[in-house]
Amino acid sequence: MRLEFVFPVLLLIVALGVVFDIVGVAVAVAEEAPFHAMAAKRVPGASNAIRLVRNAERVASFCNDIMGDLAGTIAGAASTVVVFRLLALRPQWDEAMLSMLAVALVAALTVGAKAAAKGLAMREANRITLRVGRLLCLLERAVGVSGPALRRRRGRGR
């Protein structure tokens, strides 16, 4: 992969981790009551938002822990690609210093963006949760299946 493509991909990976962090925090903070009113008015995605809020612990764990860790790991690997590409262009540069600088830059970008995003997620929790609910509603309609963590649990014989 060429160097001019690696930077945007790296930023996209970090941004994806931040978006999942926003969703995880928003769902954990969102209140269920407004979504019931919206569901009664048949607002698209409101019933999905209710399921998200009711499963907030699982959703936050998936978004913040699993997807956040995955994005961080992939961003670290992408920064390694950047280091090797830069060393191919400038072999006189110190590999250890460049590696530490790349890791520090990616970590600072990730942590800083997530810290800034948490305030937004807390302030706009219900709005963000509804948007995710709408996205899930669209996916369910397109694919015809809901996510396993969001499916209603039904006992046998009911």
C-alpha cells in the first residue's frame, strides 16, 4: 500500500474506534422513557433504541471494549506500516525513534479524540442512541435479521 493511502486509512481506523466509543457511552447514558413515546408514535428506530438501552451493558461492552480494542490494535499495525514505508524512503532515520513517535502519535490521537467524544456522547445520548436505532432498523429491513444481542429472548412453547 502506498504511503499517501496509509495515513487516511489510519485516520479512518481511529475514527471508527471513536465512533464506537461514542455509541457505547451514549447507549449507557441514554434514558429509556423518551424512546417509548417515540415508539408509540411509530418513529423509525425507536423500538431498536429501546432494545439498545435495555441491553446497554452488552452494547457498551461490545462497542467500547471489543471494537475499541480492535480499532486500537489495527491502528497500531497500520502505524507500523507507516514506519516501514518512511524508513524505506529515509533509511538514515532512527527506526526505534520513529516507531516510538508513530505509536505515541496514534495513541495521543486516539485517546484525545475519545476523551473529547465522551462529552458529546453524554450530552447527546438520546439523539445518538436513536440514530443508531434507526441504522439498525435500516439494516434489519435490508438484511431481514437483527443482531444477536438485540433479539428478544423467547422461551420455548410461547
